[in-house]
Amino acid sequence: MYAVIKTGGKQYKVAEGDFLKVEKLDNAVGDTIEFSEVLMVGGEKTMIGAPVVAGAQVTARVALQGRDKKILVFKSKRRKNSRKLNGHRQYHTVLKIEKISA
């Protein structure tokens, strides 16, 4: 059984036991999160929501709070000796999908 959930403005296809890296959520490691915005549930019988499947729920546990690798942003203007270098590390949350209920 799998489901499509929406979090952080993005959609993810998940199955039980999967690890999922999403935008930062304000939960501590070990907390349980329930996603009620389930757009689709698949398996033996597929249910597609309009826009969400009524009564469907995905339960996940926070496995890790961390940051991605550094991304360098370099801007320059030709012939002006103007250069700018910025670095950015995005915060993320790793979830372990525990249960999908339709």
C-alpha cells in the first residue's frame, strides 16, 4: 500500500517503512506526526481524493533533524570587478513512515 501526501508545498509518494526527507518541521526527534492531507491511496483498491481522500491518514515518526550540504551561490558582473559569494545550507527533517490508513 502506498499514499501520496502533501507537506511543505510539495507532494511525496510514500509507503510503510520508507524514510522521507522533507522541509523542516517543528517537531523533536522521536515525535509522531499525522498527515491528514492525503491526496491518493493506492494498493489493491486505488482511492483518489478531490482534493483529499476523506478519512485517510499517514502516521510518521521524526527520525532526524538536520541540514543539507552547502550550496555556493556566486554572482558576478562582467568588466566591473564585482563579485559576490554566498553559501546556503537548507534545514530538513527525515521522517520514517509507520502507518497508512484509509
